[in-house]
Amino acid sequence: MGHEIVHQPRLAWDGARAFVAAADTDHLYPWLGRRLATLLGPAYREALTESRWLVRLAEREEAPFVEVAKWRARLDDALRYHPELADGLRALTADVVFRMAAPGKAAGRG
């Protein structure tokens, strides 16, 4: 099987948007935290927890956008220094997007 070309900025952007949206849900947040810790390390679970609280407790409407920007930079750095993570990050992002679209069917399982 050949290697796909990964557009790292796009993957980081897509992951950032999906992860911040999932962090603000009760059904996906714990599952995603575990998956991020497994794929990228425990610091990413901690960052997800921070994002969750900043988005939920923010008094400013732009808080989710700020968190997405932080996650984009975080994921872009991870991919820049560890390009071998691209397939796992792509799969996790797709899984989050799927679970966000079908929360009653796939939320937090697996």
C-alpha cells in the first residue's frame, strides 16, 4: 500500500475544530481524552481538559475560536516533529467527526 500525501496544516485544522467541539460534549470528552493520551501523550489529555473548561466557563463568545487556534498550532507542531502520527491523527479526527454527527449511535464507545 502506498503512502498518502498529508497536508499537515489541513489535518491540524480539521483536528483542532473537531477536538474543541468534542471537548464541549459530555459524551465524547472522556473518550477523546483517553484517545489523545494514547496517541499523543498525557499532555494532550490535559490540554483537552483545559480547553473544555475555557470554552464552558468563558464569558467571551470567541473562546471556542481561540481554543481552536491553540489546538491547530499544537497539532501542527506535533505533526511537524512526528510526521508518523499523521495516520493516527487523521483516523482519530474522522472518528470524532463521525461521533459528533451520530452521538446516540457511536458516542464514546470503543
